[in-house]
Amino acid sequence: MTSLKVAILGTGPSAAYAAMACEEYPIEYDIISNRTPTTFFPGAFWVRLNPTSYIRTVKREVGIYSVGTAEGYLRKQWGIVDPAWFLETSFPDKFRKEMAINPYELFKPFWKSQNITLMRSLSDVEIKGIAKDYNLVIMTFATQRSKEVMKPYTFTYPIVSYIPNEVALLAGESYCIYDGYESHFIVRMSYLFGHVHLEYAKDYIPKKELVGDGKITWVPDTLPDSPEWDPTDVPSENIVLSGRFAQWKRKVLSHEAYDQTKKVIEERW
């Protein structure tokens, strides 16, 4: 059995799951990033997997609702509706509940346990140089080249987040509501893990006087008809793309990086 040296590029949720997968094996891994770990999660974001044995998390119910129609939801987001998009939309046709793990409970203690090498920048050229020192590189953000090619398919949309008062925090269930009324600016609203989030359509600019003490985050996303990126088009042949941003796949969930990393390690070890 040969030794394996792994580099994980990035410090978002997918990078955390890739590192958690590496912990399952007696291998050496390094985490390299040009930014500090993600510690704030705007919008309807939760996770479904805690593979660690040393971080305690509790699954909680999240109620998922919808108002209006799926067509209204899609038109509000994209302006036009391709019939194929109805097969891809996350707009729920009926109420359901999901069991969710609080990402703050999982990722904050995890990142505190890790040593991270911070770089000033991570260009494709720099990543190619880094890859020479490793058998395997798990890259969890988009390459420079893919950003340039996919630019016509990318956009950002605003999420305004609030921390309610203590009374509100103690009352009510966690929820996510999809808004399918075209006349409304809000696309989705949620109350999760101590925060209220209002997600707006991509062309909407929140008015400062209405935001109040809310925090605005401009979140990157891609259009539903975005082409898939060739996974072999990477700075070095030992790089594997992992996560929705690196792979340019809107439907990929962050925890999928865990199984993907384990599979790649077992194939190459």
C-alpha cells in the first residue's frame, strides 16, 4: 500500500467534508486557501451529514413550505421559463419536513481543529505548482479558466440576514418558505439556527432604509442552463474538482464531497 499525500484547496463546507474524509485514512493532508474558513451561512443552508466522532451535533426538523406556483418562482428568478427547468427546480409541490444539522455546530469546531495554510492568491498557475508536491489535490472552488469561460452563466443575488431578539429565538419552528408569487421581490425566506434570511431575485437591489440592521450578502450562483465543466480541464492532472462551485453543478450538495473524496482516495491509494 503506497503512501498518499493530499492537498485540499478551499475552506468552505465542501473543503471541510473533504478533510473529514481524509481523517478516515492514515494519510497526510494539508488544507490550503486564500481565505479564512466560512463561518457565516446566509440563506436556506443546512447540512445532512456529520461523519466525525468528536463533534456533537443534533438533527432538527425544518419545515419546508411554498406559496404561489413553481412557474411564478422560476419567472421571478430567471425572467423566462424553460419547460425543462420544472424538472430541476427545488420549489416544493407540497409541505415536507427535513432533518437538518446546524452548520455552525459542525463547521466552527471542525475548523478550529485544523491547520490551514493561507496564501495571498491561488491562481491556476500557482495551483499547478502546488499540485507538484502532492499525489492528489481536491479543489473546492472554480479554476480561473472556468470562471472566464462560464462568466456569461454566472450572477449574484442578495440575501438579507437578521438576528431576531431572544424571545423570537425561543419561539417557533425552523422553516424555509419558497415564494412563487411573481409580484413579490422575495424568492425565499427562512428562519434557521438563530437567523432570519430573506433571499431576493437576482435583479433586485435591497433598499438601505428597508434593510435596517440586516446584513446583506451577495451570493454567487449559475443559471439553470449552464453547461457542465469538463472535470479533466484542470491546472494539473492530479486535481479533482469537488463541490458545486468547482464542478459548476447547481444541484451538488456540500456533503457529497465526503463520499467523493473517499472514493478517489481508495482508487488512488
